[in-house]
Amino acid sequence: MPQITINGTPVEAPEDSYVLEAIESLGIEVPTLCHHPALTPVGVCKVCVVEVALPGKKPRVRPSCILKPKEGMDIQTHSERVQKARTRAFRKLLRYAPESEKIYHLAEKFNVHLGPVPDDCIRCQICIRACSEIVGVGALAMDDLDNVVPVAGDKCIGCGTCANLCPTGAIRMEDKDGLRTIYIRDEIIGRHALVKCEACGRLFATQKFLDRVAERTGEHPHVKESHRYCPTCAKLLSDRVKSSKKIKRM
């Protein structure tokens, strides 16, 4: 029975077995996707790779599920070379199944960083820049995993600018039952009561948004009085004022 070494621990492994079985017998975990104990191993996914060194030969990286034990084998399950090969294997699998959460979760468990799970967000940061540069609130940021997340605290004013400018629909806005809800993916980042238009009675904006508008336009010389008109009514009333002024001049 061949004697091999796995991460410095000697172990005897039957010739008709596989190195993966010896690894698991020591309680060491390696990732597997295509392997099942009831089926003949094929080594397709290659995420179970290990570094193998035989006396007098250079170390190689091989899938442990199809690797037969040989006398004097020195196996490393988590070396730098293994990590690089494992990362390549996971990334290749993502080309076939780019939205597989299992692949992402398994990779994360074994410290393989594949980036964020596909979620329609292309990380263009338009939402972050718009919230900061146009709205002037800065309610959004990027976290360490390149995900768009709300900044700590209740900074969202429910204006919907991020949802309106998002090029892929990863951020969306829903007005329902008198509430406006802003979503990033399926996460709620803001929920606000809607205010009625003073002219038509339609629910059209949040109080925080109206307060923000008043704050930013309060010193503007052309703003004479505050109102709560929806954009449609504001335009209609503005057109009427212009028409009446033209009539008076005639």
C-alpha cells in the first residue's frame, strides 16, 4: 500500500483509491463540483486540484479526484500554485454558468475571489456619481467587493435619480400604496411616504426630496414662493402665467 504525504502528514492509501479520498480521510477540505462518490471520477471541473511532487520530478498540479496514489507522493492541497490553478478553473466554469451562486459561494469558501455575483449591475458608478454630483446627497458607495451599497445612515431622499439613470435596471423605483421604494438588486435602500400635488392630488414626490429642492433653490432670485406641484402641474401653471402676461401686454 503506497505511503504518501498530504500537507506534511503521512498516510497510507490503497492503490485502487484516489488521492481525494485520502485527503478527505484526514478531514481536509478541497472544493469539488463534478465529483460524486457513487460515480466514476472524470476530473472535469478541476477545482479539486492539488500540487503533486514525486521523488526526482518537478511538482505538478493535478485533479485529486482522478489521481492515483503512488509511493513517495508529496501532496499540497492549498499551495500558491494550487490557488492559481483553482482560480483559473473556477473562472472557466463561470463562462458556462455566469449566474451560478453555488460556484461563487464555493469559490469564496476556498478564498478564490471571482468578483461580485452577476446582478445586472455593471459597476459604472453612474448612480453614485449622480447622487453625489447632481443630488448632492452621497447616499451610495462601493464596498470592498465592488457592490453598490447605501452609505451608513438614512441618507436616501427617494428622488429616484439613481434608478432613472441606471443603464441596466439594476436599481429600480416602485411607487405603491403611497410609498416610494428604491431597490438595488433585491435590497431596499430607501422607503419614503409620497406627498400629494397641491393642484391635481397625485402622489408624486417624497418630503425629503422636496426639502432638498427647497434647500438648494431657496436663494435663487427667480424662486418667489414654495409649492408642492407635480412636474406636470408645475408646467401647466407656468404656461398659464406666461399666457396671461402676454395678454396683459396687448
